[in-house]
Amino acid sequence: MAKTGYITLDPAEVDQYFSNLQPDDRLVAGKIRVKKTIFSRKRKAGVTQKSLLPQVAALWNGYTQEQKDAWSAAGAECNLNGWRLFVRDQCYRIKNDIVGEATPVILHQDLVGNLHIESPADEIKIAQYHPAFYWISHKVYGKKGMYEPVKVTEAFSLPLTIGLNYKADLTDLSAEHDIGKWGEWGDAAELNYFFYRKITMSEDGYLQAISFNLSKENAGDFRYSVGIFADNAGAVGAKIANTEIKVITGEYYDWVTETIHADLENGATYWLCVQTDNTAWDVFLPYDGRIANLSKQGPQTNFPDWRDNPAGLTNTGDDYLIYATYTEKPSFAKFYAEIWSSYQGRDILTNSEINLDYSANWKNAELVVSDILGLPIAYNLFIHLKNLQGDLFVDNIKAEHDAQNWARDPFCRDINQAFTRAFYQIPKHWAAEIMEEGAGFESIYPDD
């Protein structure tokens, strides 16, 4: 049923009233609306007094053609001509009391996304979800206050090109530390050809390597492996990790360092271990100011099998030169797509990552994903910084497939816009998955 109403007009107002009305296209939305009015000179003068356009236009008119071409080149990156980008940029500077005029930059435009981390935070992760389809709330034309659900379908197929322009000023918190090295003597012990050193962590960490000092005076083979064990009431407990068997041939007088990884907890005690079969004679392992001749430690009956829990091992007071190198936590900065595919009835998630530099001026990073296992269904985008503090600036975000860039808010006009009245199923732009106190993200005007 049509919605109708009426008003009573004074006869003197009839002509003026109807002169301001015009019908809309009856095939689209049959209605009467207010006619678009051409401003009089007087009204134009009032508008220009409140507008920044005359001031901005004066600046633009003073530019050389070379300067205008530079703005046009930058504007092409965000689908604007040079004049429109200059207006947007300069108006922002004027309204925010920023002195001077900007220099156009190809790699970023007026606003950029900023991920900021300061103490006590050391991690932030934001996501933009791209399901195969979702529903948004759409205004019904011609109906005041009426909305209807509209299905948005993102038909996804490979290749997928992800990329962004970014600038980084990040500090790595994962500095390396040594524990048990040199004069930091703790308890140690030996069992046949197992040589141990006990350490206690004073902070959380991530084991990077185990080192031991070796003196080998012959040309034979020295087979060894290193590992880390948990503590069991002051004795060696269950094995946590170990390396494969390595061989040193010939004379050797130096430190041996092997890469090995494990999580280390604050306050926990661990045992560092070197295990050897000592097939060569005259091999020595320094300890506590003395030297152990490994050729005299007795026969090895179970090498290369590791003892997951060598029961009965007790402290001897001997302190062998074995120590661990660890970082507080692993650190990384990355932009990546998590791609969901289906293969033989299984759901598979594949991460395609771009690792970002911790310190960099504006640069571009891009990755093309052409092939994954299974049939691609959907994907999500993530920016994840871990064990870092500082700032990451991003712009011109790309998620291209099927000849279209599907990234929402690719030019970072308002990255911290999650759920809205329209986007009620998924966040409109980006949403925080990990954001500790001291971390945040927003769109800002960059200082360069």
C-alpha cells in the first residue's frame, strides 16, 4: 500500500512549493523528491566562506605541472586523480593544524594503518575475515528506516595475490641469553657416557642451542648427541628434546654448539646433556677446573638409544662445561593469508606468509599463491607482531583473486572499524584477535 500524506498550503506558497519538487524515475522508485537547486551567487558566497576549497585550490594552482603529475601518480594508487588526493590530504592537514604541504608518495597516501605496541604489551594480531559468503544489512531505497539482509558472495579461486606497503620501526625483545656458561656453575653429573649440567631459569625462554667444550687428540670418530631433560626432585627426569647423532673426525679443541629448541619456563629446573659412545681414544670433556677422559668412563651399552628417564642419576658435584643459549621468546612480524581448502574429506589450513622487516622505510611486499593441496574454499588475512615493540605502518593492502581486490578498506581509511549496523556477521574492516594492554591499531596521518 502506498504511503500518502497531505499538507495545507497558503495560495501564495503554492507556486514556490511545487517549483522545488520533481518526480523520480517511475521505473526505479516512483516518488516525488526535492529538486536539486542551483545556488545563487549569494548562497555560493556563504558556502565558500565555510569551505576549505578556495584555500586548497590556490595552493594547487601554484603548483608546476611536474608537481601535479606527482600527485596524479600517487592518486592512481588509491583510485583518485591528483587533484582529489591533494584536496583530501591538504584538508586533513589544515583541520589538524599541520603546517605546510605534503610531498606525494607512491607507497602510501593521506591515511595509513598503524599497529602500535608499547610496554607491557609485546604482541598484537589483527584479522580480516573473508568467508565464502556472509550477510550484511542493506538500506531499502524509498523506505525510511527499513533495512534488508543482502548476501555477499566471494567466489574464491587461485591464484591469490596478497601484498601491502609498509614501514617498520620495531624493537626485537628476543635477545639471546646464555645460562650455565663459564663461571655460572651449578650441579652436574655423569652416568656412563652421559654428561649433565643442571640449570634453573629465572624467566620464560625458548631454547636455541646447547654447547659443550671438547678436547679431542686423535684422528678417530667421536659420535655424540645433545639433549635437554626435565628435573625430577633433583635428579634427571623425562627427556624433552634431543638432536640427531653427529660425528667429529680428527683433532678438535673448541666448543661444539648444536641447535635444539624447547620452551623453558620461569623457575623450572632442567638438565643439559651430552651423550657419546666415544669410539675414539683420548677425548676429554673439561669440568670444574679438571678434565674427564671419556675413554675411561666405561663401556656404553645402549647408544644410540636415548634414556628418556635415566633412573638413579645423582649429583656428583662435577661441573661440566655445558651451557644453553636461549631467547626470551621467538619474535616475528608477518602479514599472511590462512587459506581453507578441502581435500579428500579433510579440511586443510595453509598459511602463506610475508615476513616483514623490523626496521624499514616504506617498501612493498607481495606474495602470489598459485597452488595448495585440495580445493580452495575461503581465506582470512592476518597481521601478527610477536615479541616486538614499536610501530608498524601499512597501506595499499591487497588480496586479489578473480581479477578483483577483495581487501576491505585497502587504503586504510579506518582500519579499526569492526562490527557495524551493516556488517553484523563479520567485522567490516579489521578486528583484534590478540591485543594486550599497551597495544592498539588505528588509521593515522603519517609524519612522512
